[in-house]
Amino acid sequence: MLAGELYDSTDKKLSEERLRARMLMKALNETGEDQEEERRRILGQLLPGAGNGLWLQPPFYCDYGYNIKTGEKVFFNYNCVVLDVMQVTIGSRTLFGPNVQLYTATHPMDHRVRAKGLEFAKPVVIGEDVWVGGGAVICPGVNIGDRSVIGAGSVVTRDIPPDVFAAGNPCRVIRPLDFTTNL
């Protein structure tokens, strides 16, 4: 699975690992705003590769959790989904709006292979200081460059370079970002 080869998602070990993640997500998603210490404890188990300062607004959903690696101060807003069949790497200070979905899992185009219950995955890499607008979908195998902004509702099917605003379905570069102005 992690090598990008075809695998059977109903494999006993994989099913057990997804069940473990679901139990941790259930506990996480039931925590209240006043239970920050409990959230941190659960997140440490669910997302052991998360950097310091991860801020996650429940509900949050993933397949395994251990394939998600984040830098520092990453923010997931409400209702984000990360299908982390393969590694998802997220740079520091990256922000995800509500309902963002990151997919590594995909299925063969050949219906005969799909009928056997086989699937495969491609990694997703998102750079530092990226902002992904609400409702965006990041497809398997996509890389998003540092400091780029992805417009709300976009479907990102191919790589996005650094320092651009990109949006649409399919997502495309709209314009370069200009950082010469003073804040």
C-alpha cells in the first residue's frame, strides 16, 4: 500500500488499523472546547507525526492517522477529511478551511481490477504557509508549492507551483502572488 502498489483494503491488519483510527476519531470528535488537554492526548495517538501547535477543529476524519505528517502550527477547520492511505505531508503554518478533503486513495481505471477489490494510492505534499479554502478537494499525487493559495471549492487534480493563487474545477493557476506590499 505504502509503495503505491495495488492492495486489498479489506486486509485484516488494515481493517484493524482503520478501526483503531475510527475509535480515536470518535473520542476526538466528542470532545468539547473545554477539553483541550484530552484533545492533545487523543491527537498524539491518532496523528503521531503532527508537529507542535497543530490546531484541529472537530469533527475531523482520516483513514489511519499515522500517514499524516505536519509541520508546526498547522490548522484544520471543521469537518476536514484526510484519506491517508499513503503519506500526506503538510508544511508549517498551512491552513485548511472547513470541509477540505485530501485524498491519497484512488482506484484502477480498469473495471476488472476494481472488481477484485484492489486499489492503490499516491502521496500528497502541501508546502509551508499554504492556505486551502473551504470545500477544496486535493486529489491523489498532488503537490502544492509553498505560500500558494487554493480558492474555496477548487478541485486540485495536478501540481500547483509556489507563490500562486489557484482556483477552479479543475484547479488552475489564476495569478502569481505579489509579496512586495507592506502589511
